[in-house]
Amino acid sequence: MRALWLLAALGGSAVAGFLALHLTAAWGLPSPVLPIISVVTFVGLGLLLISLGLVVRADQRRIERAAEQARLKNEAPRHPERWLHPLQAMRVAVVTRLPPTPVRWS
């Protein structure tokens, strides 16, 4: 998914939510609204995931460039060390989505 499309969807959703909130308030209907701390938390998690994604992307490009240079020199491809493996980045994403649950020992 392109970043510009994602930003457009985010902006459209924010405007639609803002209008829906004001319409329901004007009609005297209750509306489920998250407190501002929830919005701040979601923005923080989003920035964390974007930063991890950018690290993985830069890492993947570096590995591809090394493989291309080795191919042009007719050498065996060397695999440079990864900065951050994609699965390590996904672990953070999965942990942020899990609700806190008590551990039960049986």
C-alpha cells in the first residue's frame, strides 16, 4: 500500500469521524468517543511501527544492493548482517495488538 493512499485514507477517516461526532452531538445522540490519551497512544504505536518498517526496508535494500554488486562482479553473494529482521519488527506489532491478560497457572 502506498504511503500517500494511507495518508489520504487517514485524513478522510478523521474528517468523517469529526463530522459524525458533531452530527450526533447536535441531534442529542450518544456517540462512542475515545479519550485523547487513546489517540495519543495510537499515534505513538503507529510511529513505532512506521519506524520499524523503515528500518526493515532500508535493511532489505542494503542486502539487495550487496547481492547485485556480487552478481556484477561474478562473485558468490555475501549476505551482510541484518540490522533488524522483519520477524523481529512484527513481534513488536503483535505485542502492541494483544490485550493484557492475566496469566493463569494450572
